[in-house]
Amino acid sequence: MAREAVPGTPHGVNTTEHEWDGIRELNTPLPKWWLYLFYATIAWAAVWYVLYPAWPTAFDYTRGILGYSQRADLAEALSRAAAGRAPMLDRVAVSSLEEVRQDPGVLQFALSGGRVVFADNCATCHRAGGAGGPGYPALADDDWLWGGRLDDIYGTVRYGIRSDHAETRYSEMPRFGADGILSEEDIDAVTEYVLSLAGAEHDPAALERGRAVFADNCVACHGEAGEGIRDVGGPRLSDAIWLYGEDRESIRDVVRNARRGVMPSWEGRLDDRTIKLLAVYVHALGGGE
């Protein structure tokens, strides 16, 4: 069936024989330049298919006659980067942590490398810049559970906290309420006493009883004045820095049920040079001693 020419259109252009509410759809041919360009892109795709890797197969992919590989390019770039870092990493390997910190060139390299390692491995828990969060210690302040010297930080990173490493740092707070060591009244009283140590609002009527409970059960790890004992990882209680919350209910919950967070050992996951970079970077975040 011949298509109908529309009077009044250029050169009597045909329609597609579709009509809606009296409106006819024209069948205007595409410009030849557009068609030629379209055909050229098809031809170019065929050439690309032959020259470069293109299609996956059951167990491999078509390699292309040029043999180009982005993976090979990446491997070469990584190899060049590793070769460029090798001299500085060798200097880190033979230097003590203090020597790294005292050498401006090596220190700058350590800070740059440590920043990358921290972002890849530590920022998930300790947040960017070591800001920390509930249950994850801030690394940018001067409050340390196990010490903030370079060697202390290095040991913590290398061995972890309550990890599966034989030399891990380990501490265990009793579950005073869950295991029935203290009564609920004693837990309430010692909670008020801990609040008083930090200068927070507390119930004065409970202080004497709380002080006695604290002396009998808590000073071995937290110190007589709540100053903390780093040798056993006992947190300081006489400041405004809290790992699991500073409100009354959070403190009561920790006394009742304890907290035993785990930090993995990075020995075996990171080599010794990289752990040194990480220790120097963490030390430089602002709270290192």
C-alpha cells in the first residue's frame, strides 16, 4: 500500500500512515550525513573489536591483535611506584621510631604513607583524623588507654587489643551486675561516685557508699582517684572523655555489663615498615606523647 503524500509539505513528504486526532506523523528521511556517521561508528566498533580486548568468553576474553591490557599497565605503574618508595621504606626499616621522627625527610614520608595506611585500615573504626566514636577511642586527644608514646602506639597496632595474638594487650573489666558481683544499689552508688570524679552532676547522698564500692572493686585498674592505670589498660575516669558515653545510664550499663572491645593485631596483615608508618602518623595526630 503506497504511503500518502501530504500536500503542502516540502517535496511532498510521505507520512507513516499513523494519525492521532487529525495529526499525521511524517516519514521524513534522516539526513545523509547522519546516516554516514552512524555507519562509520559501526565500522569503528568492528575495528576496535579486532584491535583491543572486547568480549568475555567462557573462561577468558578476546585479547585483540594489539594485545593491550589495562591490568598490565596498572601492574607496571604499581611496580614503578613501589620502586620509587623502596629507598625511603628501607630507611624506615633500619631506623627506630624516634629516629624516624627526628629525620625531617623520613618523617614527611612516614606521615604521608601513614595517612594512606590509616585511611585504608583504621578510619572505619577510628574515623578520619582519629576522631573516634562510641566504642572506638579517639586518637587525636591526649587520653590513652595503653600509653601515647611512639613505642606504646607501635605495640598496640602490632599486637592489638584482646586479639588472637600471643602478645596482645589484654584487660578485662568484670561484669559487676550481670555476674552478681555487686547489687543494683551498689552499682547505682558507684555510678554516682564515678560521675563525681568527672565533675558531672551526681547524687551527693550516694557518694560515701559509692566511694567504698569503688575502693573495694575499681582502684586496682582505675586508680584511687580514677586517674587510670595504663599498664593494665584501665581508663581514666576523672576527665570528660568517655568511650561508651558520659551519661548516667551509659556509665551504669558499663559497670553492670562491662565492655570488652577488640582491636585486631596488624602483625601479619601489615609488614613492620608499614606498622612503623602507622605508629608515627597516629602519634602525630595531636595526642601523642
